[in-house]
Amino acid sequence: MTLDSINAVLQLCCMTAIPISKRGTITLPPEVRRALGLDAAANPMMLLELRNGGVFLQPAEAMPVRDIPLETLQQWISEDERGAESFWEKAGKA
């Protein structure tokens, strides 16, 4: 994504009110979808994160585990195990 497309998204988002349906559904304006590359995705998805009383949306992509390189999977597992060890160390000291 280029800086121009990011700025276009920021300007649009900061100046556009997006209605929310009774079911909680929102529709991203076409300009935002295009700028984020969502129109080109086969199954567009967004990650949603609550931050400081607001919502942060980020484009996401799903891929089958079989398509992820083994080295990447091993790295993720190792990082997860280190994080779990750190959590339990801190929890044991509490």
C-alpha cells in the first residue's frame, strides 16, 4: 500500500460517518475497500482490535496451514512457547 492510498483512507475515514445496522453490520465505502486492496481479495477479511476505547481494523488474509512454510510454523510455535513460559513465570510470582 502506498503512502497516498493510506492518506486517502485516513482522510476518508476521518471525515465519513459510517452507519451501523441493528445487527451491528458496517459497510466500508468503495474507496476504502479499493485503497486497502479488499476488492481484489478472493475472500476479503479484516482483523478487528479494540484500542483505547476505539476500533482498529486491518486487512487480513487467510491461508491454509499447508501453504505456510515449515520454518515459519516452527518459529511461531517457539515464540508461543516462550510467551507461555513467561506468562507462567509471572503468574507464579504473583
